[in-house]
Amino acid sequence: MIGSSGVGKSTLINRLAGSELLRTQGVRGDHKGRHTTTRRELVILPGGGIVIDTPGMRKLGIDGLDLSRAFEDVEGLAVKCRFRDCSHNGEPGCAVRKAMDEGSLSPDRFASYMKLKREAKYEGLNSKQIEAEKNSSMYKEVGGIKNARKLAKSKNKSRG
């Protein structure tokens, strides 16, 4: 198990094991978990599974992601697209979509590429900046979060 500190990795393993094999602590007064695990530990589950509990990490993220190296095939196709800013979502002349249609590029591989590409755009940002970026992206089709609020208010008025 890998995850942030205090999220309940050891508690989850104890539940899977059906007994309290690993030391845990209750939540703090602010309802956040406590950092308890200090070393890696291999646990053999009664059903035959094996899991390793690890100490929590203060920060999880992608460091120095180089999509051009990890996804040379997709990036190589993308440069062949008709438009330089092709999003690979139905534009004419999209080499990536063509490769998927022809079976030379797996849709799962492309989905992984797109997911990592989205995550990479948050690299180096703090949590408030990430939240602002996600909100901006989420509401860009309606012109931003303010317009989304206005739209929601107008829809609520028309219902009542």
C-alpha cells in the first residue's frame, strides 16, 4: 500500500486480514489520520493475498514526467496530425485516432497517455493552484465558474 500519511492504509490492511495485525491510532481532533507506520511490513492475508504496508508519504505526485519518452508511440503519431493543437477528440486528420481505428494503437494506452498528460499540467503547483486549474478546466465550456454559477441560478429560478 502506498499513499499519503494518515489516510488509513494500515487500517484497511487490518480489515482485509480480519484482525488487528498492524498498529493504528484514532483520528486527531481535526478528524485527520495520524502518521503511525514507521517501517515497511509484509502481511499475508488469510485468503492467500500478500500486501506490504508502507509509511505514509507527505506528498505524492509525478516528478519530472517526460511523456515524449514514456509515450514515444503516441507522441510520434501526434506530430502527424493535421492540426498542431489536435486534442485527438474527433478533429479531421487526427493520426492518433486513425491509429486507434486501425488497431495499431491501443485505446487503453491512449487513455493512459491522456491521463498522465492531464496530471502533468499540475506538476509544481500548490494545492490552491491545482484547485484553481481544475475549476478553470471544468467550467471552461461555460466561460468560467462565475458564468456556471449564473447559469445554475437561472436554471433554479426557471424551475420554481
